[in-house]
Amino acid sequence: MKLTMNRNLFIQELQKVQRAISSKTTMPILTGVKIELSQKGLTLTGSNADISIETFLNVENEQAQMQIEKTGAIILQARFFSEVMRRLPEDDFTLEVVENNQVAITSGKANFMVNGLDADDYPHLPVIETANQIQIPVHVLNKLISETVFSVSQHESRPILTGVHFVLKNQVLLAVATDSHRLSQRKIPLENTDDQFDIVIPGKSLIELSRSYGDDEEAVISIRMMDNQVLFETQNMKFYSRLLEGTYPDTDRLIPTNFNTTIEFEVKKLLAAIDRASLLSHEGRNNIVRLHIADDGVILYGNSPEIGKVEESLSYTQVTGEPLDISFNPDYMKAALRAFGDTSIHIHFISAIRPFILEPSEGQGEFVQLITPVRTN
Amino acid sequence: MKLTMNRNLFIQELQKVQRAISSKTTMPILTGVKIELSQKGLTLTGSNADISIETFLNVENEQAQMQIEKTGAIILQARFFSEVMRRLPEDDFTLEVVENNQVAITSGKANFMVNGLDADDYPHLPVIETANQIQIPVHVLNKLISETVFSVSQHESRPILTGVHFVLKNQVLLAVATDSHRLSQRKIPLENTDDQFDIVIPGKSLIELSRSYGDDEEAVISIRMMDNQVLFETQNMKFYSRLLEGTYPDTDRLIPTNFNTTIEFEVKKLLAAIDRASLLSHEGRNNIVRLHIADDGVILYGNSPEIGKVEESLSYTQVTGEPLDISFNPDYMKAALRAFGDTSIHIHFISAIRPFILEPSEGQGEFVQLITPVRTN
């Protein structure tokens, strides 16, 4: 293998696959990046136990200025190799596999000779058939992830809850996440498919996925599924994730539909007030704030006996229904509010001890956040 | 005490004194900021075992929009108080000490009530007489610090070496730091003083000091000394540091003056090459790189048996004297080179086992870096 090309473009490709490469792994070869050179171009691969990323740079990409003198493949320790690449003196560099998997990296007067590993020893990526495939704009997928993934459980006691549940049925894609204290759910109509599936994707994979793809309005991503793997594919990148095994709990019945108190807020103002109140709750043992809804106003309270307290009369758009005193974890509320962006929402309550829900003021039913309150007596 | 003023300006003042406030301290009152209000303005104080910072904001500062309704003083837990200040909803805020050291902080509709501590319990700052005082431009002091402080020892086995040695004598200010493997020395002529002193200031204090004062070309700082304290003072800020006790070793005799090999480099190019070579040395056990100086060129080698090796033919301006093969810690070299900035330097060698020195190509004698090589056989 021998390649000369633009250094910055190579580094860009390397950074993409490095998301999948961990320096802590029980398989030493997975600390490496697989570099594969064909006459068509350059393929880089990184992988860990959960995700694999493969990128392709076409030889015809003019910016890359690729000169392919000899095709082949090699594995290089990814962290060290990327440190070397970033410090080379010139705009281009040459990578050449000499003998015994030794790799010469040259740029200007700097000559590195680095020990590589045999590319044949790298594990094979899963083969995923083209059946069972949907297409979705990248920015829609990223929004879906950011609206739900924060609600996955951080605890391995119920592994299935560490993932987001994706269900495609009747031309609607449903994404749900819950850690059993709160729940996030988004529905998206997908009219051009008659497929159906029911999978659970690890939350950590989804976070890396949304970091891997920018918010390019034009780009479309293909999603392909197998029994235990899912592949997200765009023109120049493949992102594989394992799926979580097991049955996701039925969450439909958790979301109430009849309420006794409803209040409309601007997200930005409410978020700022919750953030202030949480300063106090974070200092206390229980981390709860109290919301008091009455005819004469809506007041938020935070309290920590040792440090002090805060109270704030909240600005709201309108309130209907019965008075209410309810306590909840402000961090759950902050995360839910951030998922709405700068808009207006309704919060619907049943009572101080029943879960309450947040919905956008417009477009209800497609996006909902649910939070379980904390009983204080 | 009751004060209404611009929130951002208050936060700026608070950030300055927070440099001196640690949340880890054996004296709980030192986790607090002292807030003192007189008819002249607002004084904030933060302190730890090593440094104390006091800032003053004049009531006549128009941006501050200060309304002083009642003078007084209080201590508030600094970290929590600054979190509150940053999250208040409006551009201005009111701070009022009510009863039992409770402090009401209000801004818009947000009302905090925070437990404070009695200001009388705050330790007194050292009283420093105006005698024994020099004046020096802030940017000169900052340069002096950045040129030397990285060479102080990080180990407490010889505490005196964790500080920078400042000596004023014969109208020359000398600053020296050494960890016994390398040494940094800068001399500055100070023509307007007949004072003399000999003090050792902790390196950590100097780092905080240079962060506290920007690089304002106009500002002048007064330095005042007592037996165990030094005060750096500008118009609106006082920075106190304790001094290190003990006798600093005699470093004059350590700096050689006769050499057998001299080579001139551009700092930027040499630094980049050393940085590349250090990638390999950092992976090995010894962390050394080797410099080979001969008639046919100058070559830098880095090597790590497990990972690989690098060699680079170095660009230099000129070389004189005998051939030489010398090994050294590249991290010491990188730190020394960075202290010179983007300029040209001479490196003077005696032999492979004797310390070598770096000096600017112009203005020799005023600034020198010394590095002890590593014997490899």
C-alpha cells in the first residue's frame, strides 16, 4: 500500500471513524484504525463493541489530491497515528506499508516508521441485507434523537431501558425513551414505506450517531436492519450499531389523556426560572422544587435548609383548571424543556401524585414529555 | 448593607477574587467572598492559604450604576453565590443584608434568600507598609513570569524550588526558577530604584497573578514587600502572596559561559520538530530524544521500540564548533522554546553530559534557559 494525499482531508476522515474507537478495549486490534486503499479510493474503519464507523473518500475528490501508487490495507494504532498526522510539517504526506507491517509516514523532512498490524486480523463488519430499509432526512433523525435520548436509563439494572425504542407501523415512526421516572416520545409520519419494525438502539450509539452526521438539510440517511444490528448509511459513511435484546415495556398506557390543570408557558422563561430554583435544590438532599398554581398566580419554590431558598412568581401565558401544589426533580424538567427549543408549551396535570405531561402548544400528539412528580407527604 | 447595581459588572469583580477562593479549604469561611460596601464603593475579597485578592469598584463608575442605600459587609459562599448571580433574570440586581446575616438577592421576579456569615469573622489581610516598593509595567511582569515559572519544581521535597527567586540589586531585577534539571533566568534593568531585595514567590501564586492582570500595555503594577508577604497592586486590585521561607540555592555558578558547539535555530521550526519527536519518546520509558550534530547535517531522533521511530533532518540557520550527539527530555526543550516566542535562538553545548543553554540570537545575557542532558551510556 502506498498513498500520497492532502493531509487535512485525511485527518477529517480519521476524526469521523475515531468516534467508534476506544483506547479502553479488551481487543487490542480495536484500538486501531483500518486503512484500506483500492483503486476507487480510501476506506477507513473504526469499531468498538457497540458501534462501527466506515468512511469512504473517492479518488476523484479533487481536494484530496490522492496519488494511489499501490493498493492494500493496514491497521495503525488510532490515537498515536492521529497525533502524528496532526503534527506533520507539510500539507501533504505519504503513507507506505514497507515490510513486516511497518508503515513509513513521511511529510517534508519528517520520517516516521510506525509498527502496524495485519489488516486480515481486523474483525469483519456485519453484513446487512438491503431489505427492511427506510430513508429519512438526517436533520429529522438528529432532531428525533435529541428529543428522546436524554430520557434513557443510565443504569444497567434494566438494560433494555438504556436504549431508545423505535417502532415503525402504519406509516408512523415512533421513538420512545424512559428511565421509569420520565418518558420522551416523538412520532413522525413516514408515508413512503409499508415496512414495519420494532427495535431498541442503545442511547450511547444514538448520541455518537447524531454527532457523526451534521445537520445538512439536504442529506438523506438510509436505515437498514438485521436481527441484532442496524446500519445508518449516507453516501460516504456507514454507521453500525448493535441492537439491545429483549422486549421494551409497553409505554402507550403510561401517557395520560385527561387532566385537571393546564398551564401554558414560554419554554425559555420557564427554563431560566427552573434553572435558578435548581441551584437551591441541588444543594439539598432531595433535589426537588415545588410549583404552586393558584388563582392569584404561579410560584416556583426552591429550598435548601443550609444554604437558603428562592421563590419566583412565574410568567405564564394562560392557566385553566384546579389549583395545584406539585413537587418534581428540576433536572428532569430542564432536560424536557430543552427538547422543545424556543417555543410555547402546555403542561397538563392530573394531581400532585400523578405523572404530568409537556406538549408543544401547536402540533399536539406528535411530541410529548412525561415527568413523574415526587410525593412530599 | 443594601446595594442595587449592574449585574455584569458585579460578576466581573466577583470573577477576579474567585481566583483566590478554593472550595477545598480547612477554614470554611475562606470558601466565601467578603462583600464590603462603603460610601466610596464596593470592595470584594477572596483568600486562601497562599494568595488573597481584593478588588475595588468605585461608586463613580458609571457603568456600574451603583445605588448604595446602606453600607455594611457580609460573607457569602462564593461558588454558590456566583452561580446565583449568573442566573438572575435582569440586568440589575439588589443585594440586602436582612437579619441574622441572611441576604436577600432580588432581580426581576426572582427572590433568593441566602445564609451569609458575619464579616467580622473573616481573617484580616496582611498590613504591608509602603516602604520597599518597586513599580513595573504589567506586561513586563507577565512576560517575566511566563519566561520562568514553568521551570519551578512540582515536588514538595525541596519546597524552596517550587518558587521563583526574585533578586533586586544594582538596579537589575533578576528572576530565576529551577527544578534542578533545568533552569530559566531573566534579567530586567530597573533604573528608577535604589532598593534591593531577595525573595522567593510560590510559582502557583505567580501563575494566578499573571492570569489576574491582563496584558494592558499602559498599566503599571506596584510591588511591595514584607518579611513573609508580597503585594502586587494596581489601581483597582490588590494581589497578596505569601513568600517561601528558606535560602534559594546559588544558581549563578550553574550557567556555563564557554562552549564547544553552537547552533542557531528558528524557534518555531525547531519546536514543531521536537514536538513530533516527543510523540515517540512519550510512548517509551525514558522520554528522551537524540540530537545529532555533524558536518553533514543536524538530525533529530525519537524512538519507542513498541510503537516505532522518527527521524528528521532539521533546518538550522548556522552551526559552529565540534560534532555532537546529545540526548535530552523533549518536554523541557518544548517549554524552554515556547518561552522565546517566534524568534531566533542560539543553543550552546559543551558536551553530551554537560548542561546546555538557549539564548535569544539578539540580546544575549538578559534571558537564558538551561537544560541538563540525559546520559545514555
